[in-house]
Amino acid sequence: MMPPHCFLCDRSLREGDPASSFTAVRFGINAQEEALEQDRDREGWVGHPSWVAWFCDEHTALAEDHSHLHWREAFELLRQHRRPSGPVK
Ligand SMILES: [Zn+2]
């Protein structure tokens, strides 16, 4: 797994947020990707699948609203929620 880094606002552990403020959200995959994942599981692969992304506590709910979609579609929609210039506090 990659270290926590919000897909939407680029918050990461570097900003001093604890790892517990981040959630890895898993999105939908197609049959081919499902087969790939099963192969990887059998081989004990520990990488970061394309269909899993990190979100900070502020964006996890939005991400989960999209998690039933295929990851490519979900990522496309979520990118539209990205703010142009970093998080607004
Ligand atoms: Zn965020």
C-alpha cells in the first residue's frame, strides 16, 4: 500500500495529520480486474491496486458515495471535486 495521501486535496502525513485521519477507499472493478486481484492475492502481492485510493477524513464520505462505481468512472467524477489551489480551511 502507498502511504496515505488524499486523492482530492493532497493532504498527507507530511502535514502532520495522523494516519487515522485517512481511509483507503476501494472502488468497483470489472471481471478482468477481479481475476487479476485474485492472482495477486495468491502470489501474496502487497502493492497498491489502482482501484484503491486514500482519502482524508474530510473527503472519505464523498469517496464512499462513489465507491459503488467502477474506479475509472469514480476517479473521473471525484477529480471534478478537486479544488484548484489546495485545501481551504
Ligand atoms: Zn482530502
